[in-house]
Amino acid sequence: MLTGDMFVDEGLITPYQLQLAVNKQVELGGNDPIAKVMVDLGLITDKDRVRCTGKVWDIPFADLTERGPSQEALQLMTPQFAKRFKVLPLAIEDGHLDVAMGNPLDVFVIDELRMNTGLEIHPFIAVEEEINQGLAEYYASDHSVTHELDGVMKDFDAGIDLTAAKSDDDESVDEPDDAPIIRLANLIVSQAVADKASDIHIEPRKNEVAVRFRIDGIMVDVMKLPRKVSNALSSRFKIIANMDIAEKRAPQDNRISATVNGKDYDFRVSTLPVVYGEKIVMRVLDKGGINVGLAKLGFLPHNLKGLEDMATRSYGIVLVTGPTGSGKSTTLYSLLNQSNDGLKNIITIEDPVEYELDGINQCAVNNRAGMTFAAGLRSMLRQDPDVIMVGEMRDEETATIAMEAAMTGHLVFSTLHTNDAPSAPGRLIDMGVEPFLISSSIIGILAQRLIRCLCPNCKEQYTATRESLLRYGFPVPEELGADTHGELTLFRAKGCDKCKNTGYKGRSGVHELLTMNDEMRDLILNNGAAHELRKLAIDNGMRTLQQDAMAKILNGVTSVDEVIRVIYS
């Protein structure tokens, strides 16, 4: 039986975190296994849970992000068979077949595999989500997009009207699933999920419709469609998002909930009239991907301990700063999960609510109804909260109320748009917030960026001199070289099939954590400049974004070029 103590013994959680999970399990009625509760709280990942389960069952664990199937093994099974039983063949060795399974104790599936392949089966336990992704990736047809597009074009050429507007009350909205335009829309969405895209962009242009994905923060061209499919495709996405398909002159937005490859996703859909039609952007929100936990966001130990300490405070405000797309929301949700021990009343106000979290009361901004950040925050303070999350500080009123709440016994989390942590107090003063409120309420400021991680399958080792890095402005620690000519072993992007020849796979955070002390509070009260606050923070142990990025370069997590792109450009 998988117990919580095993995760403590593995060093994945602390005894205190285990107690938080036990409290949450009791609050939920005691029906959920402790491992699932810890995954939901973000204390461990699903991969940690599966790996420990394999140890208990004495079944080897297969990390499918590092071990892919061989072509010989893939050819033993048809895509239909593999997807039916949710198994991924890995390799043929000494007359037996290694197979990744979500439930390796299912003897009926193992018997089916043995009869179908004629080989003895050696089961490996793997994360079910990774199995599904592997099935989508390795059994995908390279010509599927072409085939779907050919079907759409044939129907267009035959004169079938795929753009006719239908009302919400019209039962004919439920078109058959094999309608060409529906298959094309589904293909775009499933491909985006398989590629781990954060956004889908459908852009009508003069002679074509461009479909682009944002993958690891970079826009990637995926397909070019004929101009004539534009109206049909936009109508399809507007129908499933419950938008008015007859309205093409005004922007619209809504959200879609869907299950793709057995996993739940939300899609925030936005339309915008442009010169050649309507541009559609869909933000892909993985409902299970937000419970990652602070320890999985790329924090170095020094910053992780400081942030975890802040999350256990009973009052004060913690600000997360950075540009759009720097992962601020993920960090805020992880902080909320860290505080969500079942003993606190937690309320958020967001614009919009991106992820729905169990055990947390979430409110959405609605300006038309008068539900602004400030109005919502005032109402929340009458709801006896312990922890408050404000999606963004946009004006003086919201910031002032949040800081007054932090001074009156509430722990507040919020975001602010600044380039670094020491600039946050000055930004608040520019908004009109009194310096005494800022110095009295803020307990910590976290600045962050997202950098792409080098693909572990193909990253390339090379030697660089300390002098060459210093020329770029990188703060290379002196202990790494007795002089400026000391040589360092670094890694750079190369490109392979697993990373779509980009050289990068996944992203990690780069952080700068400013922890307030009395000296800094006095400086803020006296309207000290941001560079003075920065110098004081560094003297007190703050590691800058540049220093944090340099540590990740030296550890082989990312490359010099990527850090220059994100931080120095």
C-alpha cells in the first residue's frame, strides 16, 4: 500500500507537508488516496506518485520523457490496438516486449498483448498522461492534416455550405462528427495539445489562413490553409464557444471545456475582426497542469525556502512581478496551493478565472456589473478570509485596499507589472499608494521570467571562457575560474525529432526574490530610488535574475542564447 511516509522517505516532501495533505484528506472525507491528495495540492507530481507506486509493486518505472519507443516495437501493434488498451510498446529485448502501462497489474491486458504480439510481456509502469501523449505522437499520421484538408476542399468544391449561421435553439447545430470542417477543427486542437502549445492562433490573410501555435513562448507555423476555409473554420469555433456567429464586426470571447486524449482542458476563445476576416486565438489551459507545486517551478533552493516561508505567514503581501507570459499566474496558484491546508478560508478575484481550484473560492471580475478588482476586494474582506489573491494591481484603489488588508491580519498574493523586484515599490508610489502602506505591508517581492530548457536528448556540450561570458554581462562567480580566462563547460541547443529540431523542450523559471527587512522599509519610506533598493537587497543576499539565469546555464538547464533572448534583449 502506498503511504505518505514513503514520499517523505524519498525526500519528495517534508513531514509538515505530509501533515497538510493528511488534514486535506480528512477535510475531503477520507475517500481520496493520500497520494492523489498530494498531487492535487501540488506537493508532488503525478510522475512522483507513479514512480513510488512502481517501487511498492516492484515494477520498473518508465519515464517516457526520457525513453522513447523503438520503431521495431511500434510496428508490433496497430494504432487502434495500442490506443484501445492505452499501452505504449518500448523495445524488444531477448524475445520479450517492454510495454509502458498505466496499470501494469491488469493481467487481462497483458494476456491480450501476449496473444497479439506472440512475445512475452515485460510491463513497465508509466504516467498515463505521458502514455497518451506518446500514442498521439508516435502513432500520428504525417499526412493527417493533408487528408482532412483534402476532405474539406472536396466538400467546398461540391458546393456544400459549411458557413451557414445556425441559432442556439436549432438542433441542426449538432452536426455529424465526421463533417470535414469539424474534423479539421478537432485536428487543430488535438495537434496543439500534442505539441503542448499554450495558444492556438488562426489568422486569415490575403491568400491563405495561417494556423500558428505558441510553444514554449515562441510562435511556430503549423499549417497553411486555403483562404476559402476561413469563414467555415471561424464559424465552427464560435459555435462550440457559444458565440454569435452572425456577429463578425465586434470582438467576442468565451471559453470551451473539452476532453482531449482522455484529459480535461479549458480553451479561452477570443475573436478579433481583422482586414481579411476574424482572427481567432485560443488559450490552452490544462486543468491538471496547474497543480505543479513551488518545488517544480525551477526555484533554486535559496529562493524556494524564502518563498515557502512567506506562504506560511499569517499576514502581509507577497507580490509577483514580470511581463505578460512570464508565469506569474502559475506561481500565484502554487502559492495558494501551498497555503491551502484545509484550515484557511481562501478567496481570489481574477480577470478571468483561468484555473478552477478545489477548496478555494474564486471570483471573476465583471466590470459591466460593477464587479471590479476594488469592489470585489472590498466584498471579500467581509467574507472572513485568511488568504486573498488579487489577480493584478491595476490602480491605486485596488492596491491601497489590498495593502490595508495585508496590515489587518490577511495574507495577500498579487501581481504587478515591473521589470524587476526592486522597481515594484516605486511603481506603487507612482500609482498613488502611500509609502508607509507599502513599507508596512509588503513582506516579499518575486520577479520572474520563463526560459526554454535545453532538450535533454540532443543538447550539445562545448567549452567557453569566463571572459566571453563576462563580455555579455553575465555575472560568472569568481570561484569558477582563477582568472578571466578560466574555461567553463556549457551546453547549447542542437535539435532533434523529440524537440521538433528547436533544441529546446519545456520551460523553467528564472527568479529574483526580494525579502523585506527594516533597512529596506526605511528606504521606501524616504522614497529611495530603485537602484538603491537593489543594492541594499543584494547586500542582504538577494540573487538577481541574471545570477539565477547564470546558475541555470552552468547547470546545463538552458543556453546562453536563450538567456540573452529573455533577459538581456
